[in-house]
Amino acid sequence: MLRQVTSRARTAMLVLLGAVAFVLLIACANVANLLLARAAVRRKEFTLRTALGAGRGRVIRQLLTESALLAVAAGTIGVAAAWAAVRWLVASAPAGIPRLDEVSLHWGVLSFALGVSLFSGFLFGALPAVQASRLDLNEVLKESGRSVAGGG
């Protein structure tokens, strides 16, 4: 009976799920690219931290923490948008969607969203973190000295 009631909406929901997963992948790749660019700009900062005694693990941990905070903030905004969208969908009640009045967000879904946010934050933040921790101290400090001294 469940298949008979939801058969028309099932295909649309699976297509929507695939589209959302693809958009999540594109967004994560874009954020990873931005994190790589940001790490390149902060290269002197990481070199100075390493020269002052911070280990490679400490630099990676700092960047992964920043990435995780960014992911949690994005996940929170996404959950808030989903909550508002569900309320709007139930309030507008378009015809043809079976059992729409039973639609709501569940704690299991919210915890899954938090888990996916953290996982994607760590996964897509790992490459920029590892790349930023592999610095040649001598080269970066020489470049820094030249820019401070004014070239010449």
C-alpha cells in the first residue's frame, strides 16, 4: 500500500536527492578551492608559526578546526533553511503530494546533517591543511625578508 500511495512522488524525490548530493559535492569542492587559496595567502603566517616552534600537526589541527567551524556554520544555515522550507511547503500544501501534512524534520535527519557537515568539512579541509603544513621555511622567510626590505 505504501508503494501505491507514494509511487508518483518516489521518482521525483530520488531525483531531488541526487541533485542535492551533486550540489553538495560542487559546494564542497568550491570551498576546498577557497581554503587552498586562503592557505596560500596565509603562507607567511604558517611559516612564522613553524619557525617559532609549532609542529606540523599543530598547523594541520588549526586549519582543520577552522574548516570544521566553517562546515558547522554552513550546516546550521542549511538546517535553518530546511526548517523554513518544510514549514512553507506544509503551509502552501500543493496538490498531488501524498501525506504532506505528516512532513517534518526529525532529530535523526538533523544529526545526519550535522555528521555530513563535519565529515565534508574535515574531508575537504584536509588537503589545504596538509598542503599548508608542507612549507620550506628558508624559501618563505627569504621571500618575506625581500618584501620587507623593499627588494633591491
